[in-house]
Amino acid sequence: MSDKTESYKIVSDNRQARFRYDVLETYEAGIELKGTEVKSIRAGKVNLRDGYALIRNGQAWLLNVHISPYERTSDYFNHDPRRTRRLLLHKQEIRKLIGKVEQQGLTLVPLKMYLKRGLVKISIALCKGKKIHDKRETVKERQDQREMARAMKRY
């Protein structure tokens, strides 16, 4: 009998993305990495904050994600921290994303990077940018939720 529960170890989370964007759809993608990048990711040395994804020539690319160089290797064998990495998605997913990104003006943003069955996966989201008043509204909603929770805790 095989166990159906899969273990995830979240390596990096882009909490700023949910504040800056309205998340419409999420996709799971693999990433084409070098050996020293995988070692750095396992050590948790990843920053997704400024990252985004593009679709060029029928392939998805992850840009501006910082994976720190692996400390125990010389610089000669190490990788460029901000290099462009290819995302591994199915062709029908890429076709669907091309239409939405180009026609509707949406953005692809990485939400979190995690290890699934020993492989590095990334969760990317199709997002629409929030305006300043939307961000203020989000902060106000959070404060209201906290106040309600405090009031419920008292009684």
C-alpha cells in the first residue's frame, strides 16, 4: 500500500505578493536548476520578493529571483544569483497563460518555493496589480479581523 499524503517543505514564501496583487489562478511548476542552486535552496537561501515570470518563445522563464551562491563551493563552480531560470510547465498550461498575460495584461508572480518528494517546485500565480486604495482596504480588513478576534477572545 502506498501512502497518498505528500510532504511539502516550504523553502521560501512571497508574502508581499498577496499584498501587492489580487491572485486569480495558481500553477505548480518545476524549475531547471544547477547543482549549487539546489543546495542553496535546500539551505533556505532564496528570495522571491522581486521575482516574476515571463513567457517567451513558448517557454516560461523565472526572472529576478535571488538564490544565494552556495557557501561551501568556490566561485568558479557557483551560479549567478539572479540568473534567468526556465520553468517547467505543460504546453497547454503555457498556451493558456500566453492568452491571459498578453490579452488581459496580467502578471505571473512566484508565491512560494517548496520541496515536494525531493524536487524543487514553485507555485506561480496569475495576478492583477492592486491599486493603492485596494492595499489600504486590505490593511483595514486585516485590522478589523484582529479586533474581532480580540473581542471574541475576551468573552
